[in-house]
Amino acid sequence: MARRVKEAEVRRDELVAVATRLFVDRGYERTSIERITTEAGVAKGTFYLYFESKQDLLAQIVERYGDDLLQQLAVELAHEEGDAVAKLRRFFAFSAQFEASRGEVTLEIGRALYRVENLALRVGILDSAFTHSLPILTDVIQEGMDQGAFTVSDAAATASILLVLRHGGADRLARRMYEFPEPSAYFDEASKTMLALQIAQERLLGLPVGSLRLPLDPSLADLMEQQQRRLAEQPE
């Protein structure tokens, strides 16, 4: 039984790897289940042993992406030797660095998730990300309270509000990217939104002005510009 389970996990991993590559090369909407199974060298029916649909496959790809991010974030914070403010800055900066490091995968996941038919999936993924990152951020906030750096009443409640701000801001910026794919206009709005978000975070935590100001990661900025160029080139 254990061997069969392992074989099933290997087969699922192979299908996920093939699908991820095809999504990047061809695009989510232009990659069929038949193309995935052909590339993987399995019968089409095998696909449905592991996934209910192409959308379910996308959900599992995103779940793995998020799991990798959170695992690496935990390691980053464990190695951060600074105080709670430094850890909080690291918490906020790491996701941008991770997304940039995944390059084309990040771009195609974003395009797929912001398709109209994937709205419910996107909402579910945001909820899951909130749930799994909340304990990590709560620990950082509690450490800051113990150090006297954060003037808040409850670590978990404050972490929840911070995540609502972060996820809501990120979701808005992503949606705006698809509303007007003109790089200069988008980056102008993005910079204003990020500054407003950072100010709100500082005030919520009772930190001095500028404590959480982080420049846009250059690699992520390049990635966003690539996305903008592709959107601008798409036929209407």
C-alpha cells in the first residue's frame, strides 16, 4: 500500500510539473488537459485520478507555490538576527523576492487566477494564505510587543488586520494591472498604493514614520513590467 501511495504521489508530481511548464510556455487558457497528459505520457483518464478539472490542477499548483513561500519565509525569519521590526520588514519583503525568483511561473499564475472564471478559486486561495501566514505574523507581532516596539493590544488581532491590509492591497494592485496595462500609469498607482499601505501599517503598530518603508524590489518591478508589456500586446 505504501508503495502505491508513493507511486501516486510521484505521478501527481509529474503531472503538476508538466502542467506548470505548459502553462508558462503556452498559457493556462491554451493548455488543454489532453496536451498535459500527452506531454506526461499518460492516458487522459489518468489525469482525473488526481485532479477534478484543469481548475483543480491550477489550485494545486498555487497551493504548492504558497507552501514553498511559507516554508522559506519561516526559515528566513528564523535566521533574522534583528529585532521584531527587522523581522516584520523581512516578512513583508520576502514574498516580493520569492515571487520575483519564480519569474514566469508567478506571471502565469497571476494571469490564470485573474480570469473571470477563476474568481472563486482566487478568493479561496487568499483565504488559505491568510490562515497559514497568520500564526507566523502573530509570533512576530508578539515579539515586538514583548520588546516594547509595537504599541498594540493583541498580537493575533493586529496580525489579522495587517494581513487584511496586505492581501487587500496586493489584490487591488493585481486587478488594476489588468484594468489599464500601461506601465507608467500602473506603476504610478502602485507606488501610491504601497506608500499608503506602509503608512497604515506603521500607524497601526505605533511605529515611527518610515520604519516599514521598503523600496519596490527591482526584480519584482522587472517582473511586473514584463506582465504589463504582455498585456499591452494582447489583442483586444
